[in-house]
Amino acid sequence: MGFQGAPTRTDTHRHVPFAYKITFQNKNFKRIALCAHYDTTIDTPGASDNGSGLSVLLGLADFLSKKELDCSLEFIAFSAEEYYGMCDEIYIRHCGDQLPYIIAAINMDGIGQKLGTTTVTVAKGSEPFRIAVKEQVKRYPGILCVPPIALSSKGVPNLAHSHWDSIEWISETKLMEAASIIIDIIEELTHY
């Protein structure tokens, strides 16, 4: 898989970058987008929300850039996710013409908490894709497949957005497990 161009940066306004994007392009137009945000809320360390997701994104970029896959990969690091997700919308405005080629988007957020469970949610997708993801999840006992409803919106407490969101609460083993299932899902997706 070859590297296409340099990382691109687009600004929401003059001094605030919203996304860094690197694309590893092959001859196939189908693409998988891997995303993580790199901002956190004010006065929180941001280890699990979302230093952990960004670290897995960067590790996957390094690892997957060396693999031959039957699709292109796009790695996107967003800012301003904690503030209404406005950079996602800006990205779509700037790159929306590429959306028909994206067969899946995998977002890494809040992964690797020592006391938490890594979860996988399929927000949209064909039934065969949903089944394939659930089959991959079965191979990882520490990961659960959950519906696309944020638990925290239902009052379930978590470490995010608190002073407890620090590196001491991050499990390297869980980060590796999250990276492994993402690699397995990507390899499964290349068959579609």
C-alpha cells in the first residue's frame, strides 16, 4: 500500500486545526476511514478521552501502512469533538465528495480503561457486515458489542471528563486488544 501525498490539515478558522488526514491509497477506490479525536475537555488530563484512541490510531497507521490490503485507508485525527462534534461536520463539508467510497468508518474513543470494557458499536451497515463484526467480537472476551446509544447519556458514570481520566487508568493490554480487533475487522471488510 503506497503513501499518497502529505498529511493534510484544514483549519476551522485561522489558527485552530480541525483534522489531520493521512491516506494510504491503493488502486482500489473503496476506503476505510479510521478516526480518533485529539482534544479533551477543559481541566481534564484526557488519557482515555481521548489520548488512548489517538495512540491506537497512530499505531494502526504505522502497522497497516506496511500491509497489502484490497482497499485504501484514511486516518483522521479530529479536534473539537468534545464541543458539539463540529469538526466532523467541517470534515464532511470539505471531503464529502469522498463519502461514497468509504465502506466503513471506525472511530476510536475512550478505549483501554483498566476498569472499563472496550465496546464495539455498529451504527450502520449491511446485515452481513453486522454479523461479521459480531463474529470478530466473539473472538475477544474483553470486548462487547453494544447498541449505538452512549451509556453515559443514560447516567452510567465513567472516567471521561474528570480529573481521574489519567494514564494510570489505561491498560496497555486493552489498547492492544482494541487494535487487534480493528485489524481483524479491516481484514474482514476487504472481502466486501
